[in-house]
Amino acid sequence: MTAEVTTPRREKLANLLSDGENIIVFANSQAALSKLVQDNNFLYLTGLNNPELIYVAGKFGGRFNDMLFIERSDPERIVWEGEKLNAEEAAKISGIKRIKYLDEFYAVLSGMCPMMNTIYSNLGFVALDRPMTYPMYMLEPIRSKHPQIEIKQLNNLITPLRKVKDEWELQQLQKAIDITGKGIMDAMENTTATMMEYELEAMLFYRMQRNGVKNWGFAPIIAAGLNASTLHYEKNNSRIETGDLILMDVGASYNNYSADITRCFPAGATFSERQKQIYSLVLDTQKRVIEMIKPGVTLAELNQATTTLLAEGLLVIGLIEDTDDVTKYYMHSVSHFLGMDTHDLGGRSAILETGNVITVEPGIYIPEEKLGIRIEDDVLVTESGYCVLSQNIPKEIAELEEIRKAALEKK
């Protein structure tokens, strides 16, 4: 990200603030010998992928002011950790002109507190019996010494901005989706029975790394046979058996924008007749729900339509005797927002707007038949309807069987 990308975001954020309202956003810390995964709200506003930074902004007297706190460089640590981000680099990358050091943070904040009435921060969420998050800990002195200042979750303020994707964001999402699609194709073209699920995971991760992607958007699900009926199966350590249907729910994270794609394909050359029957029902439902997408439609409407369609289909094939029994085989929502977080800001009851990106992922899970099928695409809401960003990743039965036949003929 560059200042050209993030500066307009901060300007939009400034327009949401009233006098006395402030933002304090903490970058993530980085554990020794581990890769940094940045806080997405911090990255969204600053473009800085460095640890231990703090962004502070506020509106006073109708004027918006912001600043960035960075680490001081310690010459004795350079040989171990390398150079820290300096003030000139921080200002150039982010476009934030006022740069201060972390050891000045509380002194500066003390001077601001008398003018504050609200602070929005990336506090996070923890159970009552767990330790505070780092932002909670850092803001505790304000909570105890200035109880008149209300401290709120930043998500409440920033959701309207992050929910609507601009052109640059859509480019990052499309790149993440395309790389994920290539990894899925690698797996489809190289899988054979007796392989382990983690071998397929390795194929995808190799494709990601070759394309400059360092991280998954979420823990990948590579589930064969019975494992596919577990919604959040993440072990990926079972052997693939002849006749299994393989479910892959995966997504690369490109510049912290996550794809989220699910595809199912047979371990052999073809689907069984039962697999085709269930797969066709899921695919038909998905297509009909995607056709509903346009500005003004709610996620609740998409969910209700999905449940109704799957229930009617399961009733026809005799898997259930009453439509209310659909929850035995379908028990999750059909959609969520997608962006920097795989389950991005936006909520489950939102009304769709132009520029939203959502998933559409109906499924049917029949553990007694060792079968789980989910088909998931990433969809952009446009002014006139929708655009399926993952449309180039095969999902038709004929396409998948053609790929699998060709793959096994090479073995």
C-alpha cells in the first residue's frame, strides 16, 4: 500500500468524527523468529506493515489531526533485528506527516485527554477470564484516570469504509482469488487416491509462495470423505481413499486481502451417482442465490432463500421428510463479507451496497454417507447486480470430471 491508497481513507475517516472523538490504533506485535501478521485496521489506515506502531488521530475545533508513533532504533539491536522503520520512511509510505516515538506516547496522550470525549480503538474481544489484549492494556490508564472518556471498538466506526471496496482493493482481492484458483487447479490436476490431505495443502501453498503470497487468509480446509462433513475441519492429516469426494475451502491472502473459495472434486475420475445428486442440488442452489444479488438485497434474504431451496431439494430426493429438518444437513449461513478479514466487517443483517464483496457458499453435509459438499464463490455487488470474481475456477460436474480424467491418464 502507498500513501495514495491510504490518505483518502483517513480523509473519509476524518469526516466521520465529531469534535472530541479520537482514534488510537495499535499495530500488532511480532514474536521472535515469527512472521508479522498486521492488524488489518492499522494496515488499512496507514499502509505500514511494521510491528509496534501506534496511529493516533482526532478532531478538535473542527480540525482533524493525526500522528504516528514509531520505535526508536537501538544500534545494539540492529545486528539481531535489522534497522527499524525511520521517520522519513514512515512518512513517505503512509503520508502521515507528524511522526513521534513510542516513548513519547503517554506524554502526548496526557495532553490530549482533557479534550477527548471518545476513543475508538482496535480493542479486540476476549473472554472475561482471559488477559486483556495489548490495546486494552495500553488504554487502561485512560480508562482509570479519565473515566469521562468513552472507549469504543473501532469496528463500529470503520465498518462503513471497509465494507465498500475501491478499485485498488478489488485488484488485490482478484489477485488473491486468481492465485487461489491456480492452487486449486494444481490439486485437481495432481491428486490421486492414497495421498494425504496435507499433500494437497502443500500444492496450494507452493503455488501461493511462487506468486509472492506469504500467508493464508485463514487455516485451509482439505477434507476427504467423512472429514468434509465437519465444517471447520483443519487437521488435513487423513489419507485420501478411492471413491472419496475432496472438499477444499482455501484462500490466499494478497496484500492482506483474502480469497475464500470452496471446491469439491472426486479422488477418482468421476463422481458417483449419489455425489452427483447432492452436488447438483448444492450447485443449483448456489447459482439461484447468486442471481439474487444486487444493491438493496439483505444477507438475511440470501440466507432464507438458501435454506428454502436446499430444504425443497432434500425433500424431493427423500433425505428429509419435513422442510424443518433441513438443519440436520445444512447448518451455517450462506454468506459473509470478504476483504482484509476473511469474515470481513459488515455484519450478518447488512443491506448490500455497490462495492461490497461477499461469499456465496451453500452446502450439504451427510456424515452417515461420508459426504460433505460445499461450493463457494466470491461475488462483487455491482450497480446493476453482481460479478462473480471466482468465475474462472471450474465447478461444473462435466468440467471437473474432464480435469480429473486427464489428470489420472497422465499417472
